[in-house]
Amino acid sequence: MVFCSDISNPSAVGKTYYKCSTFAYKHRPSFNFDLFSWCNIVTEYRKCEINSGFAAADSASLTHGDAQGRCAEDLFKGIQSTESGVRCDSLKELAGISKDVTFAQEFISRDGHLLLVKIVEDSKEYVFFLRPCDNEIMTHTLTAFMALMDHGIVSWENLSAVFIKKIASFVNSAPFDASIQQVSLDILESMVLSSYSLFLLVKQEITTKRLIDHLHVTNQQIQTKAMALLMALLQTAGDLDRKVSACYSGTVQDEMAHYLYVLQSITLNQLESRMKTPLDFYNQDQRDALHKLRDSAFDVESENLSQERRRSLCAKEFKKLGFSNNSNPGQDLVRTPPGLLALDTMCYFATQYTEAFKRFVLENSSREDKHECPFARSSIQLTLILCEILRIGEPASETGSDYHTIFFNQDKLLEELFCVCIQLLNKTWKEMRATQEDFDKVMQVVREQITRTLAGKPTSLEFFKNKVNTLNYSEILRLRQSERLHQEETLAPPVLELKERLKPELLELIRQQRLNRLCQGTMFRKISSRRRQDKLWFCRLSPNHKMLHYGDVDEDAENPPIETLQEKIPVADIKGLLIGKDCPHMKENKGKQNKEVLDLAFTITYDVEEYSLNFIAPSRTDFCLWTDGLSVLLGREMSSEAMRSELEILLSMEIKLRLLDLENIPIPDSAPVIPKPPSNYNFCYDFSQTEQ
């Protein structure tokens, strides 16, 4: 029950409850409702009457369950009407009110959901192209059905194959109503995530190619829903084709970026099994692959040689290839990671880029032993570096959105990156004039070259190749030196003392920035057990810093006004701030949350610490801003890494500005000693006497 305080004329309460601007029930049914029986709600004025016993009978005349039961009955009859107008209005009303769990229970108890299923099953697809009103009816039918099923009252397992095929046909049809396709994609995603048997049925009806076609459209809602269904299929399947070409056009929103990130993670993680599998000495295929690698590098006929001579020649050639254990090169591939993945990348390079492979091996075998770059050892370590950079083997985060655009433009991304980077490694080895003792240093430089280049978000392999090759060893040294100069601070005691004096002023500046950021507000996502992120809510601090306002919002609401946020918490009632695993919503889902989600979670407790408001920040930056701002409101010290970083940046800038006049002047550790005053001042010249 909701108390209402916004009445246009409080003195004339009586039967004028309909003038209240905030009703107790969100949705008002359109059928057979008496105005006054519907509007017998409890206001601030009537609360006093209830306490006095005058309005007890009226206040109990219509409970929430009774109202929703009557509404469910009327809508159940309305959607069976033979008049299309009444039927459409009933379905439209149903689509809105089905979000209420009490109504959903009442409607489902009358088998209303089965009636919606029958409407879908009996529909004829060609009708939608001829009669626009039927498009609207089907849109409302599917929307209402999805809202009812979201409550979890009825199992998805009860749906028929006919219904699933019909929903799939809405998705598979090329020229079709966008709103129907959008809801249909949402329904299919829920089916796939709820049951493996339903996944098999959906997989038969929907192809990956058709979903990829939906990524070509300009409607971003359909793009997002199609990607969500594709993610659900990929997460459930073990053998689906996981290739998505560079088909996505337009601005990538947060939710789409998350789906692209998940797709990338799932695809690359298919290499995890090879990465964690050591070479098997008894596996003939793996042994043949090793010898094929050797044969690709050295065109030597060994058929007429004795067994001993052949064994000696093989050992010599495996040594030239850069294996540490030349008599048994398989030993080098026992370590996991990268395991067999290193053998795969070497064989791919030798097969696809044979000339470059031979040139690498022969060029290094002609150098002195201490200056040669060992191909096999370098390849094994490079494969491991690429696995770490691409995060192969790490599960997809529920909030991650950092994906590589190059992934969607390139088949066999890991193998192709390896082919570019192994040649880069040889080039860097020569630039550093490295020896065997410098192997780890060279690999560190190569890792930095790859990381810096990928950070620039290259869109194609050719772009990556050009960029990474311009980032030579000299450029890496220059970048390191530049970053070091920016990071280094003068450690002279006078400067440290000056920094301490400047800190309070700069900390106050950061506090004001944090509070201003809280006043602007932030959009937060609700992550359900099905990993969906389709529910949003907004929270912001009032301009006078006395209230926290929050409430559910639509995705297209960028910065909702403070008046539209229904709920609020007085800052004075906030008792504590919890972060990470101490948060109640993290304890409830213990074992399901990964470290990244834990690092973004925080909770504020208020009143008697029995109530809490739970947050999962959209990014680490937002997490730091909110926890710092809430700490300021609670009178505590800010402790986030963002605050420490910003304080160091501000201190550095302020110190440099104040020391501009002392450039190239050494600052002593202590102030110079003040000399003793002279015994007399006779050396002073009296200018007044000269002038006379």
C-alpha cells in the first residue's frame, strides 16, 4: 500500500481521491472498474482517520490482490474479444501490467499465458505484411508473454515445439516488423539460457548466419538483442561456429561492447585445451608435427643415412631450430601453458609463411652461437605472452567490455599475430644486439611492443603489423624515458615539505569534485542470475548534499531529472559503506561472482543497518568516484587508488609550476647556514654625506 500526499485539495478528501496525482497502483485496468472503488486509497489525510477508526472499512475495501484479480479477469476476457480494437487495447494493457508479480500470479492462475501461446501458434505470418493492426497485436502479445515468464512462475520447459518454431520464424523472416523481431529475440535468448533441451530446439531453427545478418541492420535494439541471443547460444554450445565477421556498423554502446567482449573471450578460450595440454611422447601425430617442422626448415635428404647418423643429424637440426633439448625436443613442449599451442603456432608459421620461416632459421643459424635468436624457445615464450595478453583461459567477466576490433576482422587471430610478432622478435633481437643472456630482456621489450600497439585498437592485421614495426627498440627506450621523467619527483626535503603543505588544499579540491560527480549521478545495471544486464537504475546526490535519490530508468534516459527518481535516502541516515566481498549482494551469490565483479561492488547501510542499497559500478573509475564521495559524506578519509593517483598528478603539476624559476638549479637537502652578524657595521657607506 502506498501513502499519497499530493492532493490538490486536502480539505475535500471525501470522495475526491481521484485528484491524487500518485495512485497506489501503477496500472489502472480499463474494464468494469468503479471509479470510487478503485480510488479508495490511503492518503496522509486518511491515515489520521484510519488511526481514529473512521476510515478502516473504506481502506480495506480493495486490497492489492483483489484489484489485480479483478484486473486479470477483465483482461483475460478482453483478449478473447472478437473485436480487434478491444483485443488490441486489452493486450496493450496486459503488456504493461504484467510486470507486476501479483497480477502475473492472478493472470497465470487463469491460464492466461496459455492463451497468449495459442495466439502466437494460430498466427499466420503473411497476415503481418497486409494488416498493420495485427503487427501491433502480436507485439503486445509477445511483450506480455515475456513479462509474465520473467517472474519465473511458469517453466520455459512447458512450451511447445510449434510455439518455438513460430517465434523463430519471426526472427528468420527478412522483411518483418522490428518490434516483433526484437521481442522474439529476447524470448529465444531466455529459452536458450533456461534449458539445454530448449537450446537444441532453438539451435535447429536459428542459424548463426541469420543472427549475424541481424547485425547488419541499422536498428541498434535488434543488433543488441541478436548479439545477446548469439552469446546465449555460444555459452551453451560446445561446437557452434564462433566466427563473426566485421559486420557491426554504428556506435558500439555499452551493452553491445559487453557482448562483443564475451564473444571474443568465448572464441579465444577454445584454444585453452591446447594451451593446457603438454606434448605426448607416445602420440605419433605430435611427433610427426615436430619432424615436419624440422623438414620445412632444412631440405636435407636423410633416407640413405644410417640410423645413428640420422639421429645425430636430427639433433643438430633441432638445435639450429632453437630447441633447448635437441636430442628430445618434445621436452620443451611439456610445460603448460603454452603446451601444444606453441607447436600449433610454429607449424602454422612454417606452413603459411614458409619463406619467412626459413629465412628466420637460416639467418640465426649462421650467426655466432651466443648471438643467435633461438626460434623454438622464442616461439614458446611468445605464444605464452600472446595467451596472457589476449587472456586465453580466463572466464568472461559479467561486466567486461574491453574487446579487440582486430579480432572481428581476422580469422585465426592468435596464429596470425604470432606470425607477425615472431618476425618482430627477430628484428628487435638484432636492434638490441642481444645474446642468449639477454633473452628475457628481449621478450619484455616484445611484450611491451605488442601491448602498446594493441592498446591503440588496430582494426586490421595489416594496421597492427605496420604500427608494431614502427615501435622499434629505440622508440621503446624513448617512451620509457619520457614516462620515467613524468613519474619522477624531486625528493629534496624542501620539496617534500612543500608537498605536505599543498596536500590539504588539493584534497579539498578532490572532495568537491567527488561530491559534484555524485550530484551528476550515474547509471547502474542490475545483473540477474541469467547474466542479463537489461535493467537499469539511476542514483544521484541532491544539490544540497542531504539526500540520495534513486530509481529505475529506461536505457535511453541519459540523465533523468531528480524529480523522476522515486526513492530517496537521507544522508544523515547512512551508517556505513561496505565494499567487495563484505557487501550483502556479494555474500548472497557467493561462488558465482568473479574478482572483477567483487572489485566493482559496494553497499551503503542506513537506519539500523538492516536496510542497504547495493551497487555494482559500471567501471572501476565510477567505483572510485562513488566510494570516495560517500566517504566524504560520512566524514571519512578517501582511500581509492583514483584519489591517490589524482592527488599525485595535482601535486606534481603544482610543484612543477612553483619550481619553474628554479629550473636547472640544484635544490639543497637543507637550507644554507645563516652567517653570524658582523662585529660592527662601519663598512656601510653613507650616501647622504657624499650628496652634501
